[in-house]
Amino acid sequence: MTDIDWDHLRAVATEAMERAYAPYSRYRVGAAALVTDGRVVAGCNVENASYGVGLCAECALVGDLQMSGGGQLVAFVCVNNEGQTIMPCGRCRQLLYEFALPGMLLETVSGIRTIDEVLPDAFGPRDLEDAAR
Ligand code: THU
């Protein structure tokens, strides 16, 4: 967990951002994450003429994760079209939480944070398992 190549992750996120489809907001976003097996997965935002159904970059990233073999996310970063690190929106923090290795790290606007710091007391798979018992 200590030797995460944040520069590489940011570079992959920036490449993903360049593929964004954001003709409506003109705000392109790219996301990248390191997976437990060493893979790096990525995604970009994909907007829609029906504005509300546009997809955040993180949606594409979790799709990439699942399609390329699954696993858990170890470290995550997302950037905007200026290459600035941005925070994943609230919904996307929840998307990431589903696949986060406990203690998953995010590069954020206020430094490196854990998933629990950016989504405290999260609702997750364990809540459903507890309820089913
Ligand atoms: N966006 C993302 O892709 N991820 C986020 O976490 C924040 C917002 C996108 C959605 C929309 O296409 C554009 O940024 C402007 O909100």
C-alpha cells in the first residue's frame, strides 16, 4: 500500500479524461485506480442528451474493473480537463466503496485520504448480509 505510483495513476486518469464524451457540460473527467492484482483500470465521463442520465467517469471505471477480471480497488484518483485532481461526487464514492479494499486510498484535494474518510459510516454489502441473517 505504501508504494503506490500516484504519478502513473494520474497519467492514466488524464489519458482517460481525453476520451471523455462531455459535449453538454464541457467538463471532462478521467478516473484511474490500482487493483489488488496490480492492474490499473480507468474510465471517463459519458454524457447524454437526456442530461440526468449521464455517466460519471467512476461508472466507467467500475465497469472496466468488472469486465477486466474484478478485484478490489487499492488506490484511486480522478482528474478534470485541466489535469487537476478532483473529488469523486457522492454517488461515485458509493460506487467506489462497493469495490474498495478496506483502507483504499484516494488522492484528493486535501491530500491522500482513505475511503472511510471520504464516505464515513457507509452503507455497503455488509448491511445487506446482516439484515438477511
Ligand atoms: N463527473 C464525473 O465524471 N465524476 C465525478 O465524480 C464528478 C462529476 C462528471 C459528470 C458530468 O459529466 C461532469 O463531470 C460535470 O458534472
